[in-house]
Amino acid sequence: MLQSFICNEEHINTKLSLLQKVGVSADETDSYFIDPHSNEKWILNYYESEMLECDIHVLMKEELTPDNLIEIALKAEDLKTVAAAAMILKYKEEHDKSEFRHSLINELEKFPIANLSLEERERINLIIYESNLYDATNQRSIMNKHWTEIWKDAEYYQIPASKAKKILDAIKQQSG
């Protein structure tokens, strides 16, 4: 999966030399490429990580799903890759209406915080903050909805946010 998601500048440049540019997004933030041999579609973009205080260039296959991105965030060794995967989860939620919050929190709850290394606790902390998983704000429209639908939408954000805050508190206790 990590071969479909590249954050290392040298590896990006190597891969780009094999791809053909086919377009740019309207806001000029995404560049689109195609592999002439396999017809795989790729996207080049960059994200600003507040947690790592840096810009991260990302070259990824177009068809990556939220589950793919969760797997990348949980397994990547490089913190830039972890942060980028988490930020793209948030981006896809905002722009493509894809859902990831419950799947991600379910995976994070499997980790025994008390037994994790400092690096693994940093990874989880990074994933929670860069994906905005801790934010309980209902980000869905409330227009023309019955109050029960609004409540259900609010719960969609509140439940994982509450669980994320418990994980962050457990990390603080282990670190403190």
C-alpha cells in the first residue's frame, strides 16, 4: 500500500519521471498524472502539517480509499507519511463526503496505550490531530433536516471525538 502513497521527495521525483502529466485542478493545487504502462491515475499535492511544522508533498494513486489511508497512517514508518495520510482523510471528508471517523477510532482503540513506545504514542497523537478526529463539531448541513437527523449527524462526530480525547488523555498520562 505504501507504494501507492509517496512522501519522500526523491521517490516522488523518480516516480514522476515515469508518469505523464494530464492536467491540473481548477484551483491549481492538484496535478494529475497517468502511468502510460498501467493506466494508473496519480495525484500530486502538498499539505501543510501544523504538528510537524512542515509542508509535505504527496504523490498518491487516485483510487485510495479511507480504509487504505487509515492503513497507511497506522503502518507507515515516516511521520510525514503518517501526517499526510491523516490530513488526506480529513480533506476527503470535507470535499468528497467520505467517512473515516468511526473506522479510524476503532483501529486506534485497539492499541494498548500503556504498553506503547514513545514513537507509537506520537504516531497516534499525530493521527488524531492531523485528521481532526478530536473535533466533535457537526460539520454536516442542518438545512431542511428533522431534529432527529441533526442529532444523528452530531453523534457521528461526537462519539469518535470523545473516544479520541480519552486516547489523548491516556497518552498524556503515559508521557507525563
